[in-house]
Amino acid sequence: MGLNETYVLHRSIWGIHSVGGHRPAIKVPVGATITTVAGPLDGLRQINVSWEGKMIAVFKCDLQERANLIREAVVGPRKSKQGNARKVC
């Protein structure tokens, strides 16, 4: 899992949305498209995703179990063993 990856939910998930000093739990519905934005992508902690212009914290394990990856993160150019730059997607 990486940053700027886009997922579509096949099961709803709960997230926390911080707004005006409050942190209400909101349900992100089946079929929603979300994009990973920030967070520790290793381990089982919460990560930040963008959904309908809102920043929401969700558990990484929920995202892995209840969503399908539809667009992988774009990785910048890396040097190959021959020294030629190539783009890895």
C-alpha cells in the first residue's frame, strides 16, 4: 500500500473526520472511491484518506479487507542496474 493509491469500497467502512474541533465517526458507503493521502503505511494503524473532499482517518486493515485497488501510486524514475533511468509503475 502506498500514498496516492485509489480504492473503491466493496464493503462500507467507518472513519473519523476532524471538523471544527470535533471528531465524528462517519460511515463511508459501498462504492465510494477513496485515495490514500498520509499516515504510517506499515503496520495496522490508521491512515488518512480523501473521500468527497474530506480527510478521514481509517484503519489500514479495513481498507485492505474492504476495498479494491483501482489505481496504484505512481513511483518516480529509478536507476536500473545499467544506469538508465526508467519509470516504475
